Amino acid sequence: MRGVRAPDTEGAGGCSGAGTPESHPRITAVGTALPPHSYTQHELLEIFGIEEPRIRSVFLNSAIDRRHLTLPPKSPSGGMVQETQGDLLRRHVDSGLSMGASAIRTCLKRAGADVSDVRYLCCVSSTGFITPGFSALLIKEMGIPTATSRLDVVGMGCNAGLNALGAVAGWSGARPGALALMVCIEACSAAYVFDGTMRTSVVNSLFGDGAAAVAVQAGAEPAGGGTAGDGARGGAPALLGFASETVPEASDAMRYDWDETHGRFSFSLDPDIPYVVGAHAADPVRRLLADAGLRRSDIAHWIVHSGGKKVIDALRVNLRLTRHDLRHTTGVLRDCGNLSSGSFLFSYERLLAEGAAVPGDHGVLMTMGPGSTIETALLRW
């Protein structure tokens, strides 16, 4: 088998396709967390006070049944409290720390490891900007060793989980036996704007809150005997390589920037996003598989970001995938909405729980987000 291109990350040694399977970084465990309160789309329409038929249709035709959110308290008049950017940022931190710590604890338990074993911590978030970042806050909150190396990936969007996983895999590959963690923390409800317009309503109809963590380790035997999650028959899959595609002409299609009208940050999603993603999705997949000497038919599992119904449909058509191939992607969208950077890990967790992955299987991880960009990674169980 020819070597797979290493991730385009400084210091990302040890993640090329060359070498024995034991030399590759492996995903040894995964853990996820959601806020305690969840709402159906019908309930959210009532909470948000939405009566406009076109906007109600967006909510009710989203292929989403329920989302977990941390919503602001009601005002004395019964409506939504109008929060300042400071209020939203505090909610981002408080909810994010709670979800992130919970996801890490689940991940470490499944890996058979302890917080004292962690040597590298990468935190991903696109729904708030804080300094120090979540990595330093979680080290303090959880008692992770203070000598732990850390990285905060902020503001990259829904594709950021795979961008960060490339950096984590590179660190891990250069340090066999050392335990690295990546955690995606997205409190999307702390970035909502409620103004009744179609632009903000599309965002409010789609995103949910959640966190997802993965443990990555290189070496023949992961410390602690991790199995990549409960029910995983195939053990800990190796990360063989990464491939990316950026579409510069669609750089404004997905944005999270300052909204002067409302005095806060807000999301903006172009209606053409599904077509942009669909039209370019095959390019990184083709390079990813060609570098590994694989064909499309060699891929047993597709773990894809739950970007939205139209995005998933566009990927299914352009990549010639079946509904069964994307069953976990659509399942996560249905039950949780779009969880931004951690969505694909929720799908990965469901695949493991299903017990469908067996030794020798190959899988493709795929995320997409602002840039516009498409990120992919190749797994082998």
C-alpha cells in the first residue's frame, strides 16, 4: 500500500500511510456530552414565539426532531430575555466547561485512562472567543497535569474537528505511547440572535449544543486497553491520513462575524451551501483514497458531519452513497441537530455502538465548514 499524505500541520509526523499499522496514531476512545434540557422543533417555535409560516416551515422541514440547548431565562413578560454579548459569552464558558469535562470523563473511562495520563489537550470551539481558552480552563477544572501541552482551535467552524484531529495525530505520532485528547465544545445556543428574520431563523432552526472528545495514541498497544468505545468490535482504528479541499470562491457562504445591528456575533449561512459542498466533496475523497491505493468500494463506513438535510442529500448524491451509508449522520441530525465541529464524532460513536466495524475495515471521516472547506480522514480498523 502506498503512503497516505500526512496532515498539513507543522510537526505532524507519524501520520503518513507508510510504516506498520502499529506506528499509526489510533483513536482509542470517544465520549460525548449534551446539555440536560432538550426541545422538539414544535416546542422551540413556541418558545421563540415564531408565527411566520415560512419560518415555521424551515423548522418543521429540517429533518430534526429534537435538540439539546441551553436557552436564556424568560423575561417578566414571558418572552426571551435579550442577552448582551457578555451574557452569551458567560453562557458559552459555563455550558462549554460542563459539557467538555463530561465528554472527556466518558472518553477517558472508555480508554481505561485517567486525567493524570493526559499529555496533550486540544480544544475546539467556534461559538465563542475567550482567553485563556478552554484548554487552560479544563486543566484547572479537571486537574489535568499542568505540564500537559495544549492547543486551542477557535473560529474555524464545523470542519474544525478534523483540522484539529490532524494536529493531534501529528503530535501523537511523534510521541508513541503518550495520550492525547481532542475535545470539541460547541454551545451554539450561546450564539443565537432572535430577530425574526429568515437569516437568523435558519441558524436557530439548525444548531444544537454538544461536546465530543477522542483519545488518540500511537504505539502497538494503547495504554489502558482502550477499545475506541463500548461495543467496538474492530478495536482502535488507525488514522492513516488526511485530505482537504478549500473553495475560495465560496469564502462568504458560511460566516460567524460581528453583527453591527445587534451588537453581537452571529452566524450567516448562504442558501447555496449544499450545492457548494456537493460539487466539491468528491475531490478530497478521491485524493485521500488514491494516496492509499484504495477504491470507493473499499470503504465500509462513512462518518460525516450532520450539516443539515440539504447538505447530507447533496453529499449522498455526489459521492454516490446510500441512505444506509449515512444512517448515523442523519440520526445525529434528527436527535441533536447540527452540533458544529463535534457532529462527526457523535456519528462515529453511534457506529461503534452498533458494532459494525471489524478488523480490516476502512472508513472515511468527513466534515465541511467555512472557507468553504471540506476535510477528510482515512481510518483502518
